Amino acid sequence: MTPADDSTWRLPPIAVLLAAVLLVACAEIGGASMARFKLELARWARGAMLARPAVHGLVGVRDVDEPILDEALVKFDAGLRLFHMHAEGMGAVIVTTTLVATTLVRGAGARRLIVALITVGGAGYPLGYLLWSALIPRLGVESAKNTAEWLVWAPFGGAALVGLWMLTGAVAMRLVRR
Amino acid sequence: MVFVAVFVIALGATTGALMSLLRPQIERYAQARVIARPAIHGLAGSAEYDAEVVARTTFATEAGLSFLHTHAEGLAPLVLLAASLVATFVGPAPARACLQALFALGCLFPLAYLVYALAVLELGRDAGIELVERAILTPLGGAAILGFAALAIALALRRRGPA
């Protein structure tokens, strides 16, 4: 139990910390898996793309198809790398910013809202990169990107941004009132 | 200190979102700024050569924004945690104030990349990067490095001192 004192950090709810730690753990597992199963992942993606020639605009001519497949595989790999990086980064951001919110935001309603927006948005957003990668072989690069954008990046990223700016405003108000 | 860190994190997250949403507009703006200053960017009037110069400068601008995003998300939480260690473990008030000031300056380091992105467009790629590195990135990055080093020394001394 931490005291309700401005000079001491107050712990965010355990569920928030658990979400952040799980996110970092997933990022680590993702990074390790990318390295360990690089060939298997590339083979799976290539096979799934070859099974859907129309989706990827493949015409059956090697000189035309190979650059298309290569570009899609680069994006597939980039999505996995971006998941790894964003999940690691957002885990740390969730811990630090919810710590600040729990300690410095006075109103209970505002505090809960900020913590919820940052946690849900921050933990959900990186999963969009995983979804993007997973959908590239099935839907094509652009379609997969649009799907991830609307299903994950816009709602979860938007929530995290709103939460972060609300927190910035709340801390600024505390600073002005001091 | 807390405000600076939270502000930098929010700005970094917003930059990432804007870079993703407005990539074509940012690219067009950067290209237009380079073309509007042919002498500064060393454009020669040869389409092939100029296209390469424009592409390199646009890439440097995008890299600056990308560095702002990644450094803000990575450095600001670290600085906030380090400043908490200072508040908890560094005893003498002047030393604590000095370390907090170093971390506050270090926390502004990612903002230098915003200046970097604009400077390469306004002053030319090499001149812009050199100026920002010398005048902003090195002092602010140096403050962060000094802060972390001093904190490490303070923690080591505390460990060796009486319990």
C-alpha cells in the first residue's frame, strides 16, 4: 500500500501493470520468434501468397512475380519488427504514464479514464502490427494495412493519444496551480 | 520534470501517428521546400542529379521525424524513472537539483530531432545536420549521459557507504 502523498509514486492498478508486463513479454517473444523462425515465417508467408495470386497481382511470370513477392515479404517482416519495437516501447510508456496519472491526477473519474485510455490504447495498438503482418499474405499489403488501420491502429492508437494528452493537460494544470 | 517527460511522450506518440497519416503531405512539403531553395541545397538544374538531392533531403527530414518518435517514446520514460531514483536515493539537495536539471535537459533531447527535420530543409542537408548536432543534439544528449553517469556514481557511492 503506498501513501497518498505527492512525493511518493502511487502504484497503478495491478491489472494495468500486468497488461504492460504482458505486452513487454509478448514483444520479447515476438523478437525471439522472428529470429528463431525467420525462414519458417518467410516460407509460410510466401506459400500463402502464392496460393492467392489474384490478391497479390501475380501473373505467373517469374520476373514479374518475384519483385512483388519480395516487397510483400519485406512488409511482412517490417510488421513483425514494428510489433516488437512498439510493444516494448508502449509497455514502458504504460507503466510510467499510469504511474504519473495515479499519483498526480486529482479527480477519481478523470484518473480512471486516463489510466484506462492509456492502458487499453497502449496495449492494443502494437497488436495492429501483428495483425497487419498476419493479413498481408491473405489480403495483400494495402488491404491488410487498411484493415489493421481501422480495426486496431485508429481506435487503440487514438485512445492512447487522447489519454496521453489528457494526462499532459492534467499535469500542466497541477503545475500552474502550484 | 514530470510534465516535460509526459509532454515529450505525448508529442512522440502524436508524431508517429501524424507521420503515418500524413506521409504523402510531409513528403510533398519537404520536396517543395528543397526546390524553393536551389542554391542552399546545391541543385544544379540537371533533373537526374536534382531528383537525387531532393530525395536524400526528404529522407533526412523523414528520418528526423522518425527519430523524434522513437527517442521520445524510449528516452522520456527512462528519464522519468531515473529522476525518480534521484529523488529517492540522492541525499544532498544541491546534487539532487543538479541531477534533476540534467535529466530535464536530457528529456528534451528528442525534440532536437524536430529541429533537425526542419533544419535540413531550411539550411541544406549537411549544414542543417551539422548545426543541430553541434548546437542541440550534443548538449542535450550530453546532459542525459552526464545525468545517467552521475546517478550511477551516486548509487555506487551510496552502496559503499554506511547502511
